[in-house]
Amino acid sequence: ETTYEGKYYQLSRANCDPKPLQHPRPPIWIGGGGEQLTLRVVAQYADYSNFGGTPEEFARKREILKGHCAAVGRDEASIVKTWSPEILIRSTEAELRAGQALSIRGEPFEQWRDSNLVGTPDEVEAKVREYIALGCGGFVPWCVDYPTFDTLDAFGKIAASVRRDFPAQA
């Protein structure tokens, strides 16, 4: 983490991730859910896999990944599965529907809600727990209300609440 005040650029608590030196190497992340190629490459090389979708789609992708891992003689549990949803947390249904315009892909509201973390704090926490139960070991959220911090603050509280459910990471 670094802070810098220059003539043209300023940084406040900027992070550099992955860190410059990691042993034996930086972790390999592969994002995408292509069932024939991408997940096969994940099985061969990745430390982390990142894909999206509904809980049912996440579970299906994980089963396909297990098959690819078996084919190359790798334990699927050695790969951390992560999920990359859009996220919007609001107190009321009306606020959520108003926030739909922030969606990156512009899909219909119910589809957007089903495939992402869109809901009240209680709804989002329940969905986070559902993904953890499906084997999700991390979340890479896209806060659609950025640059405000309402969703990020709410998600931080949810993360603190469910953190004990995450498997220990090396």
C-alpha cells in the first residue's frame, strides 16, 4: 500500500496486487466458464477459477470442472472457485428496480437479480451463503453503484457476517 502526492498524480493507499514477489510464483487466475476449453485449461493450470451465473449454473460449471480435473489427474478441491457478480444492495424493492439502469449488461430485472447479488442486505447475505455452500471460495464483486460506496459498505458488513463460512485459504 502506498500514498503519493505529486504534481500531476496523487495516490491514496493504492494497492499493488498481486504482490511483486510471491513464492513459488504468483497465483494463476483464469476467468470464464467455457465448458470445453476454459474449464479444461483451469483444470490444468489455475490456482483460482472465476465464473459467473446463477447458483444452478455455478454448480454445473463446478461439476464440469471436476470432470476436467479427473481427466488430468488433479484434485478439483485444489482450485479455489470464485464468482464474479454485479452487486447492488438496497433497502427496498423500489430502490433495487431503480438501480437496474446501473446494470453492466442491461438484462431484464429478474434475470439480472437471479444471476447477480442484487437485493436487500438479507437477500444478498442468503445468496452469498448459498454460493459458499456450493463451494465458492471467494467473490469478485462489481459494485454497479460506484463511485458511491453504499453497496460496498453493505457488502462489507455481509462479508464480515459470513466470513467464518469460508474455507481457510493458504
